[in-house]
Amino acid sequence: MRYLVKRDMKWSMMRLQQTGLSTQVMEAWLVTQVVEAVLTSTQHGSYSVIFITDGGTSPSTIFMIIDHLRFPGGAVLFEAVTNASDFTQSDKHLSLLIDNAKLLRKLSSYTTIVVISDEATFLAAFVKWSVKGRLMVWSTRLLILTHSRLMELQDLHTTLSNLNSMLVIINDDTTNIRWCSVYVQLPYSPRGSQVVQVASWTPRRGLLLTSHLPLFPEKFSKFHHRPNLRVAIEESGFGRLVSVNDPGSGFHRIHFQGSLVKMIEYLSGALNFTYTFVRPPDTVWGVRLNNGSWTGMMGMVVREEVSIGAGPFMIDRWRAEAVDYTVPMVLDYWRILGVRGLPEVDPWGFLFNLAPLVWAAILRALVVLASTAFLVSTYCTYKSDDHGYWLHVTFGYIRILLQQDTTLPVYWLWERVVLMVWMMVTLVLTRSYSGNLMALLAVRHIPEPYQTLRDVMDDPSVKLIWQKDSATVPYLKMRPGAITPEAAKSGIYREISDAEKTGRLIYIPHPQFPEVTDTLVRRGDHVLIDVHDGVKTTIAQDFTKTGKCSFYESREEFLLAMFAMISQKGSPLVPILNKRMTSMTEAGLFFQWLIAEEPNSTVCDHVPTKITVNVALSLSNVWGMFVILLVGQVTSLSVFCLELLIRRIQQN
């Protein structure tokens, strides 16, 4: 046993009794000593105190306590006065009291709420409304002082076990000597289980610890009863359903595997709890309806059907109003999943042998040579009578580029130098072109056409598959029955929203993604929108099954997403989960689990989009060149007809 506050108070109590002071003064003295012993042993140097009574304790008693203790952060008194014998009828008064107390609590970082009442019904009503009104958070401590017996306070079991609270019961015996017992209700302890007495107080010995637990213990740092927590989960890129044959029963057992499951296992070992996975009936993450309720896993958490929502859930401000998020476990973006096309020949590949700048440089050189020939034919006196000289020279340079024979009259040395240099340039260009042309005719291109959302919207033949009731749905449009504060009003997301009217946008629950990927997406007329890790998992699983990289993910990233787990608003589980998850992510465990769960996750990251084959050339390889030949023939015929028309006009 450990002494926290040891004072010789025996003579103080005896003096009070000998002087014949009223019971009210003696009660005030007792409460003062107990509150002082508890708070001075546990509180921060600038803590504040909120006193709440049911009217059974005189305000002068509380003022005596405040005047004696001089709380550094200040103190305030709330009195819930009611004439009804049933305190549950004072719900409206308690609701207003809780709202005002919450405003004061927000002004101080270290607040203790001291409730003094001997009425079990009042204590039950206060605890109910303090939780409902979000007055109690884990950083706020609750100290209840009462003369009621433990068996009369059974209704407070569940609530007090989840609050940072202690229960002080004042005991009287026949000798009129008073002492106090300090109790703590451990979280997730079975209903009806014995509360833990952590300390006792007597006038003679003061406050004495009677267990290994300190005052206001961190009850959620490691559970003592190893409770079984219900965890909401659904299939995703971080966890998948696996069917395993159970030889004992002859049936198949279904369980989850993945990095998210490994994280839950890590947390359960660190916090000493077991868990049971629960799937939402509608297989969705959840959206808020007009009546304020939530669907999917969000609804299970809000209705307290589960303790933790594993998800993982994309962090957004609408969900944050209803639940508390843990620290993010991963940062991700949304991408497009499409099927890779079959190898095909590019009939215009012969144009790609030279870069566009090379083609431009060749055209520029021809223009310069033609201009030079024109100037020479114009200003050289001995050639002034040959007006077609510059045209003859121009076509001669073109014939050299096309590797045809030519005869150019050269009279000056510089003309010979220009001709020699041009022949060397065309030799290098034509040899390079012919070599690249042979290589390109053996190349097959594997199309990956949809690299951006704009590519998808510009192709009316393709449809989008989007996750049903995900956090990104509110960005698209107002869905029937759902509250969408900020639907897209313009831009690409507005176009995607409008695509639902024409049947080009389909909402499908995430558990059906593997099925639609293997059917609709593989068919080529659908693309799937999912987070990057989900896309990589889908591609890796398909490679494991088929041995081929049949799908690809887009280069464009959009809609930044941070993913985390959730719990009830104000849940004390969140701070301790944050502590464990932070150490886990900083050590790189979660990403290591991601890689370990999908050994083929990087196989298809850099698959080439061009392959070479050794087959006989067919018309499909070179039909682009025949198109150019046909266009040239049509153009020449048009020019010929135009020349005949001009000649006839001149003759007339």
C-alpha cells in the first residue's frame, strides 16, 4: 500500500465534533479533505474544477470548498434543481446544464468535473446526458462523491467503465467516524463484476492507495479483462475474404486476410483484446441519409454496434462530424484501372522513324536550297534567260533526297560544295530511316488508351465503374436519400456526374470489384476507379492467377485520400490506438505487410507497351503508305485537271 496524502486529521475531526458544529459544516469539511487529497495528487498545476450538485448539497458548502482549496484554474458551481422525485424528468434542465458546462470545459485544458449527489437516479441521468452532450472526453476527469451504496449504482457500470472517472463512496458507521472508498470501473468488464478499489481515505491516515492502479488510471492502455471487441470490416485492397476448408466440420470457414488484418492483430496483442470481424449487411462504407442516420460500416459505428470501424475509411469532414478518426495509416490517390489491348501494328509507324524536329529541319533545308537557286537564277546575268533554272535545281535536290538519279548543271564551285554536303546529309538520313523502318515494321503496340479522366469522358463507348457509397461520391452528385454538401457543379467531375444519366457511370459495392474486373473491365468497354493500392492489388492478383499482366493503371492521380480507422465520437480507444498506430507506421510495418501480402505487386509496374515480332509483313502493316500513295495520286490528278483548265482559259 502507498500513501499519497498522509495528514494527522484526527484532532481536527474531534475538535469539530466537540465544538458541536452542524452536520453541514462537518460534511463540508469531509468533502473538502477528500477532494483536496484526490485532486492535489493527480492534477496539473493550472487545473480547473466544475462542481455539479442535485440541490441536496448546500451551495455554501461548495463555496467553502472553493474558498479553502483555491483552484489555480478557477472553479464554478452548477446546481440541477428539480422538485420531481424522479430526476429523469429533468432532462431538459440537465441538457442545458451540460451545454453550459461544455463551454467552460473547452476554456481549460485540464478540467475535473466533481459531481456530488446521493440520488442514484440523478447520477444515472447526469452520466447519460454528459455522454450524449459530449461533455466527457478522455482528457476531462470525472469524480463522483455519493453516500449511495455500490449495488444502487449498477446502472452506471457501462458508462463509468468507458470514462476517465472515479467513484468516491462516503461511508458512515455507528461511531460517527467517516471514511471514504475510491473505486474505478475497468473498461469492458462483465456487467455485475466487482469494481476495483484503488484507494481509501480516513481522517487519520489520509488518502491511501490499495491496489497497483494509480488514481485516474489509463484504463485503455492495456486491458485487464482481455475483452472481445467487434470490428467492422469489408473487402478492400487492404483486406480480402478467404475461404479455408475446415476438416473438423466439413465446411469452409471464411476469414479475412491482408495488411489491415495484420494491423488489427498487432493492436490486439499490444492492447490485450480479442476481436470479431463484422461485415455490414449492405457491404458499403456508408453515407449519411436525410434522416441523419448512416448506412454501412459508418452506421454500425455510430449506432455503437461495433467498437472499431477498420474500413479503412477515407478522411472527410462529413464523416468526422459523426465519428472520430485515428491517425492515418496510408496516404493514397485514386486511379483508373483498364485492360491492356492486344498487340497491334501502327500503320503510320513509318512517320515515326524520324522525330518531328528532323522532318522540320529537312523541310527547312529544302526551302533554303530552293531560295538560293531562285536568287542565283534571278541575279546571275548569264542565266537570266533560263527562268526555269531554280525550279530545275529545286526538284534536283528533292530527287537526291529520294535517292533518284539527277543531273544538275553546276557552274560555280560553291554550288558543287552545297551539292556534296546535301548528298552526304541525305545519305545519312536515308540510311537511318530505312534501318528504323525495318525495326518499326516488326514492332507491335499494346494500347493503354485511358490515362486520364478526360480520356475516358472523350470516348463515349467506355463506361466508368465507381465504388458505391464511398467518400468520393458526394463530389459527384446528390444521390437520392443522401446528404451531399458540395456536389461538383462544373469541370470533369460534373461531366462524370452527368454520365450517370446516360448509363456511363455505374456504382458497384467494393466486394464486387473482382467480379466486374474479370468480366466488364476485361471486356474493354469499362474502366474501374479505385485507389492506387487497390488497383495494384487487383493487377497482382490477376497476374498470380493468369501469369499475365492483363490490366494497367493510369498515369493520372486524382482525389488525394488519407485512410484511417474510426470509432465513436469521444471514444477513449482512439488516443491509445493512435499511439500504437504511429509507432507501427513509423517503423514501416504497414507497408511491409502490404508488400508481403501481394508478392507480385510490382511485377506489372513497368510492363513495356511495345513488343517485337518476327512475322511476314501484311497489308495491315503498311496500309498507311498506300493511303499516302492514293492521296498523292488524287492530288496529282487534281493538279493536272487544273492545269488543263488554266491552259484552255488562256487559249480562249
